[in-house]
Amino acid sequence: MDIRSTTVIGIVKNGKAAMAADGQVTLGDTIMKMTAKKLRKLCGGTVLVGFSGAGADAFALVERLEEKLEAFRGNLPRAAVELAREWRSDKYLRELNAMLAAVDCNHALIIGGSGEVVESPDGIVSVGSGSPYAIAAARALLKHTRMGPLRIARESISVASDICIYTGGELQSEQKTKTMTPAEIVTWLDRHVVGQSKAKRTVAIALRNRYRRRLVKEPMQTEIYPSNLIMMGPTGVGKTEIAKRMANLVGAPFVKVEATKYTETGYVGRDVEGIIRDLVRSAVNLATARAREDKKEEAETRVHKRLLDAVSVNGIDYGSPEELSALIAKGRLDEIEIELSVTEKAMGVEVFPMIPGQGFDNQMNDQMKKMLDKVIGKKRKKIHLTVAEARKKLFDDEIGRILDGGDHIQEGLKLAQQEGIVFIDEIDKIIGSEGGSGPDVSRMGVQRDLLPLVEGSTVSTRYGPVKTDHILFIAAGAFHGSSPADLIPELQGRFPLRVALDPLSETDLLRILTEPESCILDQYIMLLDADGLELIVEEQAKIKIAATARYLNEEKEDIGARRLRAVLSFLLDEYLFGAPDLIHGRVRLTGKKAEDRLGVLVERKDEEGYIL
């Protein structure tokens, strides 16, 4: 009898790779298993592999592919070609009966036993009995929808399971987002931040090193620590923007804190462990959002069933259950009012801190609060609302039930520990004088309190203990009249990399005004356009804006690119106030008009309301 273990599909789209598979294993005409695991993550999770055919044969081939990936440093095409060559020539491997589908963020390959490696031109590969149906569904969804690769893969397997008797069971899926090289990271940052090439280069290397670390095997992986860095430069030159954009690029949990907000342990104020608790909260929220997206289809199915039950009992005949289901799915009954029984949240109970010094945000307090909530209980009440309103409310209810007790909390903790980024701004403000007293004592104490976090320690949070060993710390400060060498020596050693950001020239300010995506000038133009006023800014006017901002930075306090917003607000005040009733249609801001208007600022008249 033939053993069939199918179907697998891989999708590559927009720098993301996803793979999905069914869980059915069939022996002849008998279904033997519905929960088989047919997907593997190789090379630190950068390559996704699925298989069809004999399970033991497939496992042996997957192991060989993993060896090739390690030998060729994650290069999937080279590893696949080498495996196919051995598969064809090796006497033992020729007897193996299986096929592999492998994808990374750039390639989608099928590896066969006769020595061929096929790369899909449209980024879709599939193996197994149901592969023709899965490929057809995937191509249709890719062409006619805006779904992401993970959703397309899952929907395609679902379609194949409806058609192919050898496809079914528990659906599995994995997704991988493209990892960028340092050069690609700098290019991406150039779209949002002008200049500062040294800082971008240093940050790109630090980011790529985190990816490289994941490819290193234990025990060496644990021994590789992030290279924390200090960015030095005046305000408004892009320190925070570079760090924030970097975190958004990789989807890492990110928290920005001001060093001056924290005090030494024992003083009134926030202790530095609150930084890690904020980071963990951000990481858990990120993991929860991803889990909500992964479970979205399951929640929508439950919501649809509850809506079907609620609408069917309101006394109106909508035809057969299938017809009613179709009407609800298409939104034809969104305005119909229905009655729902929903859970009413009890009044929140706050528990006094159980552990001194940890505030309300710790694990024991959270457990005590949950216990009290269970004791108080939840009430249910009946409410009337439309189908459209019920759909939103029921979705939140169902997604909460699905995620309750899930592993997204642990995933968030892992994300914080392995991918977390902490940006500590104004670190130069906690530099105290040697042998000082009063505030200087607390400043030096904050530095000493930061030491355990940066070098690696365990912090208790409401979600569980978190190790800070592999969290990336980026510190920043203007360092006017001081330098990183004025920090206590122990802390200096924990920030081995230092990069100085350049002050902004007039040319830099002009580029910041016009070049980045969603630049500040385009923001003002779109604001006025929303009120029906089409503003055209001539090139000479743009040059005058940048020149004025630079002049004011030199004459007054240098606040960098932030000066542009103040200058633009002053220059466009007439249009911002006049639109849409006093001024409408198309207006042109010429260089002469900009010069006359901004001359008031240059002469230091009428500027207090706009210039910081």
C-alpha cells in the first residue's frame, strides 16, 4: 500500500516567505494520522522546508539539506544544487522516496530525487497529491487579492483539502521575514533620515550582528553579546530617528527612555528596572498582535457562527442556512439589529504592591489581581446592536478566548530578551562631578544602577523573569561640555562603540525638508489639501526656508531639524488660518514671498510664538 503524506505549499512575496501544510497521512484508502508535522525551520529559521512522501526518507533529506546550508552559510540555491547532485549520484540517497519544497525570503525551490532543482518564477512551490489544487488557488489569490504570503499559503491548503481526498487534517504554517544586509539597512534608512552615514553604518552592523548570532550554534551563541553603542551629537540631528526606524525595520520591541527620569535606588522616583518592564510590555504587545493576526481566521469563523445563530432566531426567514450564511458573509445584513449575550467586565481591582520597590508591575501582583477577578466573577448581560457592531464586539471576545492561556506571553518574553532594543536618551545629563553632593550623588547612582542591566541581569516583571544579557542598548546625548569618558569607567566599558553625528548644514536642512518619505513639507501640503487649498512651493522658497532655519540655529539655540517645523508654521500661518473659507483654490509660494515673510524672523521680530 502507498503511504501518502501531503500537501505542502511555499509562498515568497514582498521579501517574506511562508509555508503551510496539512496534517493528514494516508495508508492506501485509510487515514492514519491528522496531526503530522511536515514543516521544518533550518539555518536559524531563515529557511523553511516542507516535504511529501515517506517520512523517514524526508527526514534524512532534510538533515542533509541542513548540513549543506551550514556549509554554504545559508545560501539556499547552492545548498539545494549540492543536495540534488548527491541525491542523484549517491547509491543510498537514490533509494529515498520523497520531495522537498524549500523557501527563503528570496527563493522558492523544489528539490527532486532525479537531481533537478526547480525555482518558481512566481514565488509559489508545492509538493504532494494536492499540489495542483494548492498552486491554482495560490496563483489566483496572489493575482486578485492583497493577502500576505502566510494567509495565501493557509487559504491554498484549505482549498486543496476541499478537493483532494489525500489532503486534510491539522493545518500548520510558518512565516519568515527577509533579513537585510548592512548595505540594505543603510539604503532603507536613507529613505527616512538625511546624512549621518557613520551612525547608520554602525547601527546597521549592530543590527546584522544580531541576525548573525542566531546562525551560530550553541554554546557559542550564548557567549556572543550585543555591541552597545553611544551616539553623540546635538539635538535634532537624527539620533532617536535612526534608532526608532531601525527597530521598526526588524519588528523588534523598542523602548525610548530619558535617563533624567530615573533616580538611584532609595531616592524618590523611578528605578531603572522600569526600563526593562516597559520593554517587556512592548514585546508582549507585539507578540499578542502577531498572535491575533495568526488566529484571525479562526476567530472570524467563530464570529460568523455566533452571528448565524443570533440572526436565525430573530423570526425573519432568510432562506436556507447556507443562504443566510452567505448573506452575513457578504455584509448584506449588517444593518439588522440582533440580541447578544455578552460578558460584562467587573470593576477593576488594584492590588497594593506585594514586593517593596517593584511597584504595581510585577508577577506576584498580576497573579493576585487575576485571582481576585476570578473570585469576583464576570456577569453576562443581553444587549441589542447591529450585525456590523456585533461583528467587531464578538471578534474581540473570541480572539480573547483563543489567546487566553496561549504561548504569546512566552513568545513576548523571548522577543524582549533576544531582539529587544533600549534607547537611553540624555545619558550625558546623568554625568555628575567627582566627589559631588546633592543631585550629583543621585546621577552617579543612576549610572551604577544601569550597570547590571547593561552587562546582564535578571529583572522581575509581571509576565515573568527577563534576562537582559542580549538586549541591545543604544545611549545618546549632546555631551556639551562633557564626553562619554566622564561616565563611570564600568559603564563606559559596557558601551564599546561610539559614533559622532554631524551638525546639520543648510544643505542637510533643505534635504530634510523635501527628500525623506512623508517629509515635513509634504505633510503641510497634504494638510492644506484636505481643506481644498492646493499649495505649490517653488524651489527658491524651499531654499529660503532651509537658510532661515540654519541662521536661527546659529543665532539662537541649535535645535537641528526641529527648527524647520517652527519656520514652516510661521511662514504658512496665513494659509493655515485662511483655508478653506478665506483662501481656497491654488496658491503659489514664491521665493520672494518667502523671503519677505521670513525676513521678520531674521530681524528677530514677532518670533516668540513660533521659535523655541
